Amino acid sequence: MAIDLFSSTKLGVISLKNRMVMAPLTRNRAGAGGVPQAMNVTYYEQRASAGLIVTEATPISDMAHGYPALPGIYTDAQVAGWKKITDAVHAKGGKIVSQIWHVGRISHPSLLPNSALPVAPSAIKPAGQAFTYKGLVDYVEPRALDASELPGIVRDYEHATKCALAAGFDGVEIHSANGYLLDQFLRDGSNKRTDNYGGSFENRARLLMEVTQAVVNVAGSDKVGIRLSPINPFNDMHDSQPQALFNYVVSELNQFKLAYLHAIEGDVSGKAESFDFVALRKLFKGSYMANLGYDKVRGNAAIASGHADVIAYGVPFLANPDLVERYRTNAALNEADENTFYGGDEKGYTDYPFLKA
């Protein structure tokens, strides 16, 4: 039987009924205190036909927030809110993992406890603006983390992993992409440290390895994935040697025997920077999740060729809760309403029509 998007597979111990993954999509619709609410349950439940759902990026602590109305994964109330979601997804035969996240410098004092400065590997203000409750405001210069603070951040990831398991998630995905804290440590455009967490590839990858070890210790390696974006400049990111850096990072991650590597294969702004993702995929010893601009044809081709084991789809799942069925039957797709992507109510969130409607 041919292997395609609709064939079953496993990522670690997580059994998938198909190879179509709903990518993490920030939607800014959590309730007070970062607690998921009723419409969030409906949203995820509607998309349970995906082989796997990766949740929207979910802060691991009060200091990990960088946008309004994000659901957290560090308080009892948040765990209870997420439990309703995982129960609903499981009742429909779906699988779901929590993407655990610290934004680092991509935040603003108005979003943090006691108007604290955002934290980062180095005190470098990113270009661009923060999305706050009062609209867009310029980013501020972050505070460089002292090495003595890093074990506390590792403990926050560990605690969030325990919370995710208590909430009934099938696993966790460590968000180390798109210019957020772990990615900020990896890339030399944002990391100018001269201690054990800066300079060499080994030093810049140190925090990621410590976090991964802590998460694996809690969840087991076969329930943990990781997300990387080697050449995505989003959030004012760059590195002088991306291929060499990420080849090193992926080789080092092999020690953990992770369930999967989730790679953003390029630049979300559409520029063509050269990077050999085929080499990255070959370096990684586990399952490989490809993400960025895939449709049904490209997804099937990537799976058939062995380039990817599963394909992550973002906007198509946002606008088509029954994307699997639409791809299976070659049905037309709903068009996504970009005006409702971030924040708001059920409009553009849970009201996209199903084929059977």
C-alpha cells in the first residue's frame, strides 16, 4: 500500500491515524488568567480529524508571555481548561500535543508581571513592534539573563511539561523557533554572550539541551518533539552560519531520541535563502515533520520520497476544520479570513463551514 498523507504512522509512542498535522496557530482567544474557554474547546474539537494537533504556542510562566489573550500551561486553572480540550479531541479520536513556549525579548512590560522588562540572552532590542492590549508599540531593550537565572527557566519548562501531562496531552513540543527565547540563544544575531551560553555552537545550544533534557526527564523522549526554524528571519532574527549551526543542533538533539523534529523549511516572508533541509532531515534520527507552504500535492510528494514523515498545515486547517476530508475527496477549500486571525470571538474561529454543512 502506498504511503501518503492518509496513511497511519507513529511519532514516538503517539499513534496518528493520518500524516496531516495541524500546525501551531496563535489565535489570542484565551479567557482571563490565560485559561482556555468554551470556544477554544470547540475550535480544537472541530479539527480532531487531523492526525495530530499541535496547540498554539503556550507560555510556560507569567514571564513567558508576549501577546494578549494567550492560554498558559502553568496554573491549575489553565490545566483544567486544557483538560476540557484534550478530552474533547480524544473523544473524537484525535491526538494533541502542547507546544511549550517562552517568548524572551518578543514581549513588552505591559504584558509582564509588575511591568518587568522582557528577558533575552543579550540586551539587544529587536526591530519591530509588540502586539499589546493597547495596540502596537515599539519593542523595548530586553534585560540580559544572568547565568544564575537559567536553571529557573529550565524548571519552568519542566513544570509546564508536568502541567501538560496533567491536562491530558499526548506529548509536548518544545518551541525553539521563530525568534523566541530558545531560538534567541541559538542564533548569533541575538546572542552576544561571552559566558558558557554564548560564542560557540555548543555554548549557544546549551540552554536548549538543558531544557530538552528536563522535558524528556518528565515526559519520556517518545512524547517530546522540537520545533526549529533555521533561516526564518521573523522577529528580527539571523545567524552568520545557519547551516553549520543547525546541523550541529540537530546532531546533538539525537542523543535524546525525540519523537520528532518539526522544521519550518524556509523564510515565512517568502525570501529565498539557501539552506539544505534534506541534509537536516538525514541528520535527524527520528521522525521528521515538514512545515511551510505545503499543499496536498507537495505533501504527498514529500512523504512518498521519504523527505518527511508527516506534514504540518497551518492556515488550511484554520479555515478548514475538515481539511483531511477535503484533501481526501479533492473538495474545494474555504478561504481564510485574515482579519480574524488574531483575537476576537467565534467569527473566523469556529464558524468555518464543514463540507457536510
